[in-house]
Amino acid sequence: MKSPQKYTFSFPTTICFGAGVVAELGEYLKDQHLTKPLLVTDPLVRELDFFTKITSRLERAGISVEVFSEVHKNPVKSDVLKGKKRYQESDRDSIIGIGGGVGLDVARAIALSINHHRDLFDYDDLIGGDQYVTEPIPHFVTIPTTAGTGSEVGRSAIISEDESKKKRILFAPSLLAKIVFADPELTMGLPAFVTAATGMDALTHNMEAYLSKNWHPMCSGIALEGIQLIGKSLEKATLRPDLESRSDMLMASMMGAVAFQKGLGVVHSLAHPLSSLLDTHHGLANAVNLPQGLAFNYGGFEEKFEQMALMLGLNKRDGSQLPRYIASLNARLGLPENLSSIGVQPSHIATLSELALADFCHPNNPKPVSQKDFEMMYTNAL
């Protein structure tokens, strides 16, 4: 990939990709006759220089900017309702999500809520709530600032209940952004830890999508290419970043989000309870649990593991090396290597395992998982 170039392509929506493409946002909004966007982000991104440059550039172009950033690290329903109120009270005409998974998920959920007035969680995909998504969605634009979730090309938002912290999925095809401005320059200033954790999130998405039991050859092919990009670029993007490695990671992140239309698996079911119970960063939770999830899934799926090992450049394509390789990669990236180092205690395992069993991802795992299996994997990861 030659990172200085700019590309525009349509898959699964219109994507403008390349260094500096975010400068085209104002012209795009004007072409769409949009002059009053609500910019949705998180409190950290709001304070960064590039965010100030984006808002200043829009204002100089005669576009009225309203910013909403009052969101939690793991977003909850009340965040979305506050954003909806801000949109309505400030008379906005569009929504721009800027950030990582948090900002983009909240932006998408706000977009859903504007013309849909049932309780927000009535639209939960796991209870068939997508049938109620019948009204127009405000013009929705996404701008990723991390290379992890790939939420910029997604059609769903994960929002937690305020009290229980249970995660709910809001989904509809109409929630896909009209356009994505994927500018790797926006990721250049990310700290090493964030780059590593979000990068491992992208790797987990691609690997679990490839292993998913569902049949979707197109997604499988995309996942393998995403794994290859991450294998050659994640360490450099984290430890010696340049525009090419950051571009590779941003592309691989989007590829992972496209690929997991095929499904995810046991690693995400291990990770989600850590975010709910202990407020653990999602990418970090995936990183620490990925070796155990791969070890669990290896038997019976050796050929797929061999293909992933080949994409990562492992000697002799030996798929049995993957759990050890991922553990070593975590260490090289400076990420915690076990659950105890991120605050998990043996007393947490029973509750975590119950939550993991109730999670929505593992039914797509290549082999079935029991609560005892979850307990075993959490214990081995301590």
C-alpha cells in the first residue's frame, strides 16, 4: 500500500481513504446541502489537535458545528439519550461520528434515535428489534481515529444498560454511514498502548471472523488479507510508526469489521464481560484472551489455523504455534500478558463465566462452548 495516495471506493459504503482526506469533509457537507452537523466523539478525542483543526476548518467553511462528547468509556443508554437531546435542541441536520468505537457507536445510536421513539433497547437486534427500524436516519458520516473496531464501516452499535452494564446490539442496514473519511494521519499521534490494544482488537476480529462456523467465503478472504496486513504492520505502527504502517492498520481494521458479518466467537465472549464487570478496554480484553480462545478452537480446525499462520509469516505454516505467537506478540507490544495483571481475581471467574455464556458472540464459534469451558479459559489466562 502506497500511503501518500488517496483512494475512493464503495465497499460496503463510500470510503475516502488516504492521508489528508479529512480535509474534504467540509466540501462534502456543502455538496449535500448540510450545514449544521452534530459532531459526536469522546472526551479524549475532543481535546486533540486534529479535532480542533477539523472543527475550525468546518467553521471557516460556514458550517455550524455542535460537539457532543459526554460519553462513558463503555457507552451506556443515557449517553445516547443526552446526545439525542443535544441534536434536537441545537436543530442539527446531520451526524458525524469521530473517534474509535465509543464515539462511533454513540453517534450511530444517536442517529437511530432521532426518528425512532420507542425505548432505545426495543431496537436490540438480539430480540428482533431491527424490524422497528423503519424511519429515515439522519445523514451519517464516520471518521475513524483508531485502527481497531472498524465501527466506521459497521451497521450496528453496542450500547450498555446503565445499571446492569449488559451490552445490547442496535442494528439495521440503514445505520451504515453514507461516507467514511479514513485518514491514517489522524492515527499518527496515538499512544503506543492504544495502538497496540486497538490493533489486537482488529486482529481478533479478522481471526474470529475467519474461524466462524458460518459460510461466507468473501468474508473469509477479507479476513485472511486483514490478518496479513496486521502481521506485517502492527509492531511497526506501535513501536516505530510511519504513515504506511498506520495506513495498513486502518485498512485492516475496516476489513475486520466487514469480515465479522460472518460472525465472531469465543474470544469476544470472554472479552465482553471484562468490559462490563471491570471496565476493561475492549481491545485489551481481546488481546489477553486471544491465546486461550485460539488454543480452545485449534483441535479440528488445523487447516484454518495453518492458513492464519501462513498469513502471519510463521515458519512451516504451523497453526499450533498461534497461541504462543499471540502471547509473544502481546509481550512485544507492551500489553499485559495475563488477566491478573488487569485486575481479574479468582473470585471473578464464576461471574465472568456466567456473563460469557450469556454473550451473543460464541454461538458463531466453530465449536460449542460451555460454562465450564469459559471457567477453564479464564483460569488458564490468570
